[in-house]
Amino acid sequence: MTKTELRKRFLARRRALSAEDVTKRSEQIANGFFDYFFNSGRVDQYVGLALANATNCVYLHTFLPIQRQNEVNTWLIVHRAWQAFPQVRVVASVTDITTNRLTHCLLTPQTELRENRWGIPEPISVGQPINPEDLDMVLVPLLTFDQRGHRVGYGKGYYDRFLSECRPDCLKIGLSLFEPVKLISDTEPSDVALNFCIDPEQVHAF
């Protein structure tokens, strides 16, 4: 199926979820994230290529959820990172609609937020921007993904531009409320594939 077809289908599927469904699935995704990437006892051929546990991760970038869109509640990951892994610096973005680019800054418990035009919570003050090349892990928003690691987003291209600026060894980790589809038929060379995607049932490696 094409991105347009999948976008329409999965927007409808997300809208059909109750708040309880989103909370439960988000909790499963958060647990999967920490168990897979921050479990120092795990031995895994994929994780071992880059980050075996939290001690290797300095900058963790995350999207902040659009509540009205029933997005994965990444605050569950943010608050756990703040509490359990103080050596990890959490990073969020501010959207510049004039340049169609994202600026990245530290997200702390003291950071003041406001929603932008799309309902995305964003830091009010950027301070010293974080360079995309400094990021070790990026949690990537999506509507759906396929078995090759390609994703369907909202179609504005912000994240593909952003991810192309990250280091090759930066882990690009999608978070999905649903299982993968077999194939997105109209991927493009500019699309940046994921290294992993976490759904409520498992972690997919590509």
C-alpha cells in the first residue's frame, strides 16, 4: 500500500483507540524500550553493534506526544529516564515552520512547554541548541512502519530531514501503537529507514 493509503488507514485506527488503550500500549512500548536498550545484562547482536546499555547513551532525543492524535505517550520514557538514568540527557525539538526544520534542545523537569499549531508540546526557550550529530538515540514518531524499517509519518518531512543530519551510528527507533505492515510501496531515496521499531508486543530490528 502507498503512504497516502496507509496514512488514512492508521489515522483512523488511532482515532478508534480509547485513552485506556493508548495508555496500556504506551506502557508496553516504554517497558520494551528500557528492557531492550537499557538492560545491561542483555546480549544481542543488534544492540551490541552500537549501544549495549544506558551508560553509552549521552543524548536521547524524543518526540513529545500530540494528545489529540492519540500518539504514543513518550512522557513515560522521559520521566523514567530522568529518574533512573540521570547520566542520559533528554532532548526535544522546536519546529520552525518558516524553514521546515527542527531545532533541538535539552528537556529537563524545569523546562516550560507550550503547544505549537499542531498540538506538539515544545520548549518555550531553546537555550544552547543541541547538534543532531551529538545525538545517540532518536525516538521517531510514526503512523505505521513496514518489515524493512520504513515508516509513514504525517507527510511533512521534518523527521527525514532531521534524521539525515544525525550520525550513521545514531540509533533511529520508531515507536508504534500497531504491528508492522508488510510493505510501504512508495518509499523514496530521501526516506531515512529505522534501525529498530517498538510496538506493544516486540522490538523489531532492521
